Amino acid sequence: MFRRRHAVLICTLLWESLTTLSVAQASKKASTAGVASTAERAVSLAQSGHCKEALPLLKQATSHAEKDLKRSAGFAGVRCAMLADQPDAAQDFLRFLNREFPHDPEVLYLSVHTYSDLSSRAAAELATTAPKSDQGRELNAEALETQGKWDEAAKEYRLILQQNPRMPGIHFRLGRLLLSKPNPSSTVAEEARKEMQQELEIDPSNAGAEYVLGALAQQNQQWDEAIQHFSRATKLDAGFGDAFIGLGSCLGSAKRFSEAIAPLEIAVKLEPENPAPHYLLAIAYSRTGRKEDGDKQFAIQRQLTQKGAAGEDNSQTQAKPN
């Protein structure tokens, strides 16, 4: 009797367990189907232009739907958020897509155009609401620079300085613009040097201004002055590869090869694909008795130079009409 009752109890427990499992599986399938249905409906609403109704559902879909639906929901979310003028939501969807689908060409393409559109919208708003502000004039000057309208851009920068003589960055931009102009006059270098000095009086932490002053001194073979400026630039910005190259180059020109090694070793780490610091470091090694190290750097420099030349040849070949 006991064995029979025991067997019945076991069968009952097994049946209850199987029933519970079946219910749970059915519930999970129903839930998954419901999420998929909601995600598909959200994407459909977005595609048909009903973005107001779609956006909340698309946000849910990026959290709970299957991978392919998540991706579709993310793309639809960016589109709808931009149409609805909700830039924060658009950026949220973009961050989701880039996190979940890294290196995806379509995601990257969408990111480029969306951020470009957001930038254009912000620029238009600034130009409309505060065109005479320092920031409005600076934005206009930058646009004029890209168009090659050097004199108009310089005028905008000078107007900013009239309004706000101590505004950081403007003397630097003006000096850089003077050096960028085609067919510069004989006085341009001196004018640019004065602008950089004024910038450093306002903002002593401007590594770019120190670098330009170093480059101007280097052009005049004023090695000690150039070394001082390049050295300060490297201290202000530890990732400024060109400043380390300039410092190492000038130390080499001043025959201070042992001192040139340290900044040039940093330069090749910061810019490993640039043949120039490898060449300069090879010379510094060779002049300090480290021939084997120098030969290695010469070999790297030759390899990079050949690689660059091959790339240029391929580009020219592809550009030729058939």
C-alpha cells in the first residue's frame, strides 16, 4: 500500500512539474511574440510617418526585441527623432546602435549624417538667434576660412577682439589664418608671431600657440628659441606628436643628439605611421653610437616611405579615366 501511494505521489509531482514548465514555456513564447509584434508595429508606424506614436514603442523595442528587430528599431528611432526635432532622442538611438552594432558600415554612415545634421541645425540656430555674439562671429569666421575668404574671416576675428579683447583662442586663430593665406606678404610671419604671443598672454596653456612659435623660430634656424617653444608645447599636451617631432628635430639641428632621442622616441609611439620621426630618431641613434638601433629606424622609415609612395601610385591609377 505504501509503495503504491508513494508511486502515485511521484507521478502527481512529475505531472505538476511538467504542467508548470509547459505553462512557463508557453508564457515565454507569448511574451517573445508580443515583444516582436510590438517592435514590428513600432517600425511600421515609423516607416509610415507616424513618428509621435512610434517613438515610445521604438525605445522599448531597443531594450527587449530580437537583435535584427533592435537594429531596425534603432534606425527607425534615429529617423523619427530627427523628424520630430528631438536631438537628444536621436543621439540616444545612435549610441545604442554604435554600442550594439560596432563597426557596422550602415550604422557609421547614419552616425556621420545625423551628427552632421545636428551640427548644421545648431549652427543655423546660433546664426539666427545670436549672429553678433562672439560665438556667432567665430562660427562665421570659421565658415569663411573654409571658403578661402581669408580677409573676411580675419575681419570677423578682429571684430570679436574688439568686443572681447581677452577671449581665448581668437589671437591663435587669427595668427593661424595669416599663415594659411596664399601668397603671404613678407610681414606675415612677424604678424602671426605677435598674435601667438598675445594668445599666450591670455591663455598660457595653449599648446598650439607654443608650437607655431616654435615652427616660426625653426624656420629662422633659431634653434634655442624653437626648442623652448616646442618643449613647452609637449609639456602642455603630452599627445602632441608634431611638437615632439619639432623638438627632436631642433635638438638634432643644434647637434644635441643625445637629448633628441627621448622626444623622438615618444614621437614614433604617437605617430608610428609617420616616416619623419623614424628618420630623425635613426640619425640621433647613429650619432650617439647606437648603430643597430639606428639601422632599425632607417629600415622602418624606408618601409613607410615606400608604402606611402605605393598608395599614391594606386590613387593616381584609380583616378585616371578609362
